[in-house]
Amino acid sequence: MKYRFKVEATANNGNKIILGSYPTYTLARKRLNEAVEHSLYQVIRLIDLEQKKALLSVERE
């Protein structure tokens, strides 16, 4: 199965972690929403692997 979307987070210290890769936008968006609700990451991004750009980015204050 080809994964088109990736959810990636950046911690306060600058370390990046991949939270998952998903075949559909809906699944990736669901994971991003869960990460926003339950994590302490500084920045969480939903990335389109085909276009190689972030479609959505959430940053904590």
C-alpha cells in the first residue's frame, strides 16, 4: 500500500518524530487531531508526500 500522507511532530528541543504514514487525508487528519489533543509537541504537521509540502501545521504557544 502506498502512503501519501505523513504526520510529523517536532519537540521543544527540535527533535522530529514521525507519528505515522497514511494512505488517505482523512486518516492522517484524524491522527493529527489526536496528537494535538494528547501530546506536548511544539509543532505537528500533516505532509503530502507527493507534493512534498505541509498541508496543515499546528503550533503550540
